[in-house]
Amino acid sequence: MESTNFLWDLFGRNVWTVLAVISLPLLFVLVYALIAILAELKISAWIQERLGPMRTGPWGILQPVAEVIKLLQKEDITPDQSSKLLYNLAPFIIFTGAYAAFAVIPFSSAFVPAGIDVGLFYVFAIGSISAMGIVMGGWASNNKYSLMGAMRSISQLISYEIPAAMAILSVVVLTSSMNMQEISSMQSGGFWNWFIFGGPGGWSKLWVIPFTIGLTIIYFIASLAETNRVPFDIPEGESELVAGFHTEYSGMKFAMFFFAEYANMFVVSAILTTIFLGGWNSPFGDFLQGPWWGVFWFILKSFFIVLLQIWIRWTLPRFRVDQLMHVGWKVLLPLSFVCFVAISLFAMLN
Amino acid sequence: MGLLNRLDDPYEGGGIVLGKVEELLNWGRSKSDWYLHFGLACCAIEFMAMNASHFDFMRFGTIPRTSPRQADFIMVTGTVTFKMAERIKILYEQMAEPKYVISVGSCSNSGGPYWEHGYHVLKGVDRIIPVDVYIPGCPPRPEAFEEGMMQLQKKINQQAIFNKRKRIELEDSTKDESNKES
Amino acid sequence: MTAAEIFEKLGSEFGSAILSLTEEPATDSFITVDPAQLFDICHTLRDEESLLFDYMMSLSALDLGENLGVVYHLYSMTHRHKIVIKVSVSKENPVVPSVERIWRTADWHEREAYDLLGVKFDGHHNLIRILLPYDWEGYPLRKDYVTPDTYHDMKVPY
Amino acid sequence: MGEIKRMDLEYSQLDSDRMRINVGPQHPSTHGVLRLEVEVDGEIVTEVVPHLGYLHRSFEKHCEKLNYQQIIPFIDRMDYISAMNNEWPYVMALEKMLDIKVPEKVEYIRVIVAELNRIANHQIAVATFGMDAGAFTPFLYYFRDREAIISILERLSGARLLYNYFRVGGMAADIYPGFKDDCLNVVKQVRKTNAEIMKLLIHNSIFIKRSANVGILTPEVAINYACSGPVLRGSGVAHDLRRDEPYSVYDRFDFEIPVGKGDVGVVGDCWNRNIVRVHEMEQSCRIIEQALAQMPETGDVKAMIPKRIKLPKGEVYMRTENPKGDLGFYIVSNGTDKPERMKARGTSFVNLSVIPEISKGYMFADLILILGSIDIVLGEVDR
Amino acid sequence: MFEYFKNIWSGFTTALHGMAITSSHIFAKSVTIQYPDEKLTLPSNARNRLQLEMSRCNACNSCAVACPVNCITVEGTRVSPDDPQQDVHWDGKPRKMWVTRYEIDFAKCCFCGLCQSACPTDAIKHTVEYEYSEYDRNKLLYKFQTLSPAEAEEKKRLLAEFRAKEKEKECSSTAGKAHEAKE
């Protein structure tokens, strides 16, 4: 596989470029998280006919900055009866899980931090690390609410991993590749070639389009659950469990949970963008196509999905634990199997 | 209170750089105050009204937190009874420094209407936790809540971090003193 | 049914346990009964076809000086009539039979009456304080109640 | 109807450890300072023990120490969400004892402000119920509308929440010019938002899944627990004092009593309790429209207010239909200007007592919804 | 089976309905009043901070009696006729009482408006002023008396002197009368 990292093409592989490659996504995560937090505050306000933060900079755009400054200054409390090591480790693990996933995300045709061939597999594996962090945090806090939140969270993550995996698997069946960069480049040539519309192919793909659209929706719903967003925010359900598994965390450790949540939102959106929405491809064929435009399109699409998640959060009520399991195992899983079989058939026929 | 609009330097030892850093830190703390809402009684309803669209408390950068660990200030809105007092103390102790308390309404200021015969009412929440701002009213208007919030922001902005001075006694210049003690 | 008719009916059934009927202009008419037989009377009040007082509006206790009184305001959802039943017991031994098993709503009302006035309800399954802390001393709504100076090191008076 | 049996629960055959969770007193969704001690088996509630009194403000003691006019501000602070409705039974009780006939216009003003406040109360009830289910946006839409009602009541009485507007024999102030138009605008807006909320929240599939078939309260249990208001009506019992014992001028209006019909879920579940409130808002709108049309233009609202209130010896129990149910005041007078004893039958106090009965065997998350559907105000529970 | 798909369908469509409604609100004009910059005009009868108009007050104590929470303290002393400083009320009538102490504790006040309606001279009134939060609770104790403590003492002393003089006069006149009667 050709190197798809422009930094390595330009400067060769040395310590400095590796560091640059590592820090670029980190920088992106931090900037993006600040924007996403602001977007969440502002969009929720607009939906509710309010204004949101207004008094921190013009139109409150510096609000996330102020929050970070404040969180840095907060006292860092470790509860007395907690398991100190696990308690302190948990936020780092969760953040690592979210951040490590960025390694294989193709931002552009010329930039993917680590273009490994089993990218999709890697994303899934690394995503489970954050589940471990949640359990550690919840258990080590020595708080009933934290523990219940963590247990709920873990059962939710495991249940929804399967429909999401089925959705991804069907794309793998279509492309016979797990390299995310390859999957992206396969979808070039206008939005009609995106996998949400069955991928590249002639008119024979028409019958498979409902199934691919269905899979996109299934993946989107499962991704909501994996990031603990409404209507699946049961682990942090304010009305029942004070703040879920991070009830006991304060200051910067809490900020890491906060950042990880938003980073995770971006990761799942980026995967959705890459495998179904054409990745960094322009929707209009060769129009505005190119490495730099690729970054633009990719971030635009991913951010659109993030906004969709925010929009849904402020619209829907939340599920109950057993209903969540019901939706996961009895609705999404069978449906994703049906779609998977249909797509496999299509792949065999072609 | 902007970032750079105070040019006079009140920091004798630290110099202007330290002063600016301190202002930045204070700015961050004052503009992003997450609160633990302690809704106890009538004032809590006005508090909900203040959070709603018409008054929109979030304009001040305040976000409600349900866990005391993540909160920067408590808003005690309502009557504190003896049964409740111990809980308030515990929750206050659970909060991470720096922490502030706003006492809202007559009841939490001094027992309010129940100060005389209320055998089960704590006569003022300041008997158990230190209060930074008192908002009078029974219940106060939502705007009065916001005014109290601005008073707290002012107080935070004037805090000294580096030279460990005691909290500056604040001169309240915005109020007209005409009604006060002559 | 009017209060007089109910009084007649109860009188024919319980005889001397039904003490008196009071009908005054500024007062809802009420029937005073003997606390010893209160439980049976209330059972009849609820289950008797022509009475059917299935809805207890309120249970109040009050300090009458020498005695403590308990007042039951009853209502029938089917016949839509009301009656007030009163009992009074001495302050030294304020024991009234509990009607919690007849009207479940009386559960908390009785606990409240116990909490604030110290009426002891015989047969209540869980007669503990409900509003005040469990370690509170005294019954605040009694006329001779003196507010304590401190509670758990917190000053009570202003 | 014999003794009520304790529900036999077969919630779980698994032999697992029970956990006791403390919900409250400071908890985001206990609607105040209620503390519930919940025993859960996994996620399933096996026992609920409510602990009250975290807002016990010695209301009844204050009544004995104050004279009759001074009690009204304290009554406002009982059910602080619907203060207008609270004052009404109290002044009616005193008027009954003093034998005062209030002017016609006063009756109509009372009906209108009480119904306006009923709408405001139900808006909060439905909004917070939605918030318990995780939907935050309907909460703010309702609060946006409530602000219009509050501003009307503020212009009438001078305060936003605790009005102190009723007086024995009259009102504290007359209506202002433009009052009718304001009320009609409110009615219009309430209907519009209700239609929106119906789509956004009430008929949302997730919301139905959450609240239907949960916390079922049968009519027999409801009556035995003396539940009232929407809690009782949600169980299908059409008991409404405005119709059953028409006080004031309620017999002149044409309105229906909404009951839980079970078109979604079963009769007596959380969804039905909630929908009763939404329908009641519509009925209140109808009453307001009729009352505005019938209200006499002239009349002195302060004409019958006595200078000093001194009740004859005696006692009275008066109840009216509060938004939450029957609110009763039992006043014992000893002939002075202060009551000998005054007991308030708190609606929420009685309605809340049914919680341990109906929440067993449901999930922990349901308990929060059941509590929300009962619509309690702790000021009235603890007094 | 049909039920199963119907459920999924209704879940999907009702969620879309909801999203349609919320999205229609995104571009609606917000109703927020940006408090410190713009303020609501309160109705004139709004019950907020109390204000005493000293020229109307005659220390009759009816507000303190009417107050359900006893947050008003009124003390007055009669104006001595030979006091060099004589005051008039707002309507030109001579002042009969000096208000030596008039305090309202806004940390206790319940803003019920009973004092306002009890006042015979409309001296005490609720205003529309609500922005007066404080860092110190004692500052919420508002003192409305215009006399300083020393002045109040002075007035009391003057009255006492006047009364003593009166008494003396009375004594002497009664003594004189008694003397006359004896004669």
C-alpha cells in the first residue's frame, strides 16, 4: 500500500515527523472538542428558543475556553474510600481509547496518521478500551451511582457493538478491504458511489440501496448508543443516576471524560462518514476534489453527523435499561443481519 | 469585565505578567461557573423559570451539574430545615475548591417567614456553610437571581490568587447607598 | 344521608359507644364516639351499604387543653355524603385505635398526628415520626411545647 | 372490600443481593427534597420507603400564632406552584364561617385566576414529567408559555409566584384593563403548545414505552388511599369537586372531566395520569373563555372585605379542587382572631403515600417516572 | 410480527416528527431577555423592595402589627412642643411623632404586601427595585430613620424634659388649686 501520509512524503520518517503525525490529531481533537461543546450549548439553546452562552466573548464563543481554564484550576479530589490507582487511571484510559482511534481515520487522500490494513478492525478493538475505562472509573469511585452507571454503560456498549459491527462488516463484504483509506477511495466519483447508495456499480445495485440505507441508520443508532447519547444516555441519566460513572470525578479528570465523550462522538461520525458517506470524497464527482478539499469534505460530513447527534439529544426522551436491550438485541441485531445477508447476496452476484 | 480593560496594576510583587495571568484565571472561573442546584422550596420554581427561555441563566456560562464534585457553586434556593442542614453540609464538603455559595431568598438568608416560630427551620444557611452572596426576595425575581450571579462573578474577578492575600473586601460601587445607614 | 340519620344508624348498632351528635350553626355537624370502639365503628362506616364511607378526606389531631382530640372527615364516593367523627383521649394516655387497615390513607395521617401531637395509634404497623427527624423530642403542636435551644449543635431560635 | 393485601411480588426468582439506594433528599428528580430509600434487586425495585420532612416548615404552628389575614402568605408557601388555588379553600372556609356573600365579579376573578394557575401548574407537571423521561426541550417550551400566565398574575397581584391575592370577602386588587385580551392570548398559546407537545413528547414512541403500563394504580387502591385530582382521574374515576360539589360559580360553566381512558397503555398508568393533565389544561381554557364572557363589568372587589376578622367559635372543613387534587383546610376557631388549630390536608401528602404501593416490582428508572407522574410539591407534603 | 414492524415504524416516525418540531424552533426568534442589557418593565404594583417615605410616616406601628413575619421594627417618640426643630408632613400638617427607629430586615421579609395595605398614610410602599443582593447579610437590614441615634436620644430627652415640666406645672397648679381650695 502506498503511503498516504503527506508528512512522510515530504520529510521522511523520522522522530519529528512521527511526533507531528501524533500531535496533529491531538490538536484536532482539542480544537474540535471546544467547537463541539460550544455547538452543543448553542444548538440546544436555539432549539429551546434561548440564546445560550452570551457573555463570554462575542456571542459566547469563548465559553469552552473559559471552561477549560476553570477546570484546570479546580481541586482534584480522590475520594477517600476509592481504589486510588484505578480511579486515577480511568480517565486517561478512556481518553486514550478515544484518541487512539484517530490513528486510522483518513482525513484526506493525503493524510491518515497510520494507514494500517486492518483499520476498521483496529477501530473496533480500540473502542473497547474505553469500556474498560468506564468500568474502572465506576467501580473505583466507590459510589453506588457510579457503579450502576458503569454497569449500565458496559452492557450497553457490548450490546450495540454487534449491530455496529454487522454494519461495518457488510461494507467489508462489499469492498473486501478493511483499510479505511481504501474504502474511502473506492467511493470517489460523486455521491451516487457512496456505500449508503450501494457503492460504485451499475443499475443492478438499485435493489440493494434500501438495505444499505438501512444499515447506515442502524450504524448511526448504534453509534448513538456507543457514545452514550440521548436516547441512550442511560449511564448518565440525570434523573436516575446523578451523573453516572463520573459522579465522583472533578476538575481535569472530569474534563478528560468530557473530552473523550466528544472525541468519541467524532470517531463514530468519522467511521460513518468513511464507510457510508464517501469519506473525503466530494459529493459532486471531480468538482472540488483533492487532498485539501478532502479535509474540508471529511470534516464537514463528520461534523454534520455530530450535529445530528446533538439535535437528537435535545429532541428525544431516553430509554429504560431493558428497553435499550430490547432495541439492541431484538430490533437492531435482526435487522442488521437481514441487511447483511442481502448485501452479501449482492456481493456474490456481482 | 473584559480581559484587558483593567490597566492599573494592583500586584506589587508579581508585576504585570502575573497580574494578567491572574486575570485570565479569574476570568475563566467567573465565566464558567457550573452550579449544583439546591432546589428546596418556592425559590426553586423561580429558579427553574430563570433557567427557562425567557431569562436563560446559561447566558452567564452556567451549566447545571448534578454531582457536587463538578460544581463550582451551590445555589441554596429555599428553606433549610434541620433535617436538611446536615445534607447541605455534606454536599458542600464534597465540592471541589474553589467553591462558592449563593443564598437565595429570605428563607435561606435568615429563615425568612419562618424565623420566629419555625421550630424546624434553620435560621439562615450561613450558620452551617459560608455564604458569598445573599439574594433577597421571597422568592426573588429571576432577574434578581442573575444580578446575584453577576455579583458573584464580580467577587471572583477580584480574588487574588498568587500573593495569597485574604479575600478582598468588596466595595459595592454599583448600589445606591441612599437607603442605607447614614 | 344527613348527620342525624347517620347518628341514628350508628346508635342502633353500637349503642352507648356513640356519645353525641353536635349540630351548631357555625360548625360542620359531628358525631363524638368512644375511642374504645372506634375501629369497629369505622369498619361499619366503610362497609355498610347505606353508608359506604370509602374515602377519608382528612385525619386531624388537635390539642384540647386537657385532652387530645382526633377528628376524622369521611366522604362517600358513591353516596356523596360526608360525616365528621370525633374522639378524644386524655393527654396522659393518648391511645386511639388505628384505622390504617380500613383506610390506607390514614397511615401517614396517623404518623403525622403522632409526630406533631403525640397521639398514639394502637395497631399501626409503623408508628414512627414522619416529618420531624427521628430523634426529635417533644410534640410541637401541643400548646405546652417549648422549642428546644439546640438541635444537633445547631441553634434553633433566631 | 376487605383489608388490602400487600402485593405479592414475584419479581425475580434469582437469588441475588439486594442493594439499598438512597434517592434524595437532594436529587435532580425528586421534585424537591423528598428522600426515598429504595431497595433494588439488580434494577428492580423491591421496596420503597419515603422519608419526608425535609421541608417541614412548621406551617400549622405558624397558623396558631398568626391572625387570619396573616396566614394567607403562609398558605401561598404550601403548594407554591399553584398558590392561587391554595388560598381559595381557606378564604372560602372563613367566608362560610363569617357568612359573607362575595360579589359576583369576585367569584369570576377567582375562577379565572385559579384556572390560569391550574394551567401553569399542569404545565410544570407535564414538563417535569417529560424531563424525568429525559426530554428537556418540552420542559422549556412549557416554561416559555408559563411566563405569559405569570405575567398576568403578576400584573393582578404584584408577585410572580406567591400572590397573596385572595382576601376574605374579596380580592386584593381589581383586574386591569386589557386583562381579557391577555387571558385569551394565553389560552390560544396554551392550545398551540399543547398540540406541539402532543407530537413532540406525549405520542413519542419512546415516551410511550417509558410511561405506559408503568405504575398502575387501580381505582380501588386509589380511593382507599384517598388519592385525588389527576392521580385519581388517571385511574378512571371521574371525581372532580368542581362538578361534584360545585363551589363558587363552577356550576355555570360547561366543561368535561378528563379521565384516563387507556387508549395507550392501561388505565391508571403513568401515561394516563399525565394525559389527564394535558386534557385538563384544555378544559381550563374552556372555563376561562366562558368566565371571561360571563364576568360582570362592574363591581367592587374590595367591598366585602372585613376590617378585622374574628371568627365565631366553631370549626369548618372546606375543600376545593386544587390542580393536584382536593385541598382541604380544617379550621378550629376559639372565637379570637387567631385559629385554635388549623390543619391542612395536603393533596400531595396524600397522593404521595401511594408511592410504596404502586412502585414495587418496576424498574428503578420507572420509580422516577412514577414519582413524576404523581406531581407532588414538597411544600405541601411536609408543610 | 406485524406489531413488531409497526413498533419500529412508529418509533422511527415519531422521532422524526419530534425532530421536525425542534428544528422548526431553531430559527424561531428567541424569547430571551438579556437581563443586564435589557430589562422588563415591571407593573407598577409589583411587590419588590419596600420603600418608606419618611414625610408620610407617623410611626403608628400598623405596618409592624400587620407584618406576618415581624420583620419591621418601628419606634417613635412624640414631638415635644418646645423642640426647636419642628417638622411637617408631606401634606403640610405638623409632625406629631418622631420616627426614632424604622428598620426592615429584607432577609426576613416575605414581600406579601400586607404592610402596604395596612399603612394609613401610604408611607410604606413596595417598589419595582429588585437588584440589591449583598455580600453581607447585615447589609440587608435597611434603616429608614432619618434621625441619627444621637438625635433620637436628644428628641427623647427633650420630650422627657417637656413632660417633666408639664408635670411640674400640673403639680404646681394642682397644688395651687388645693391651696385655693383650702383658703
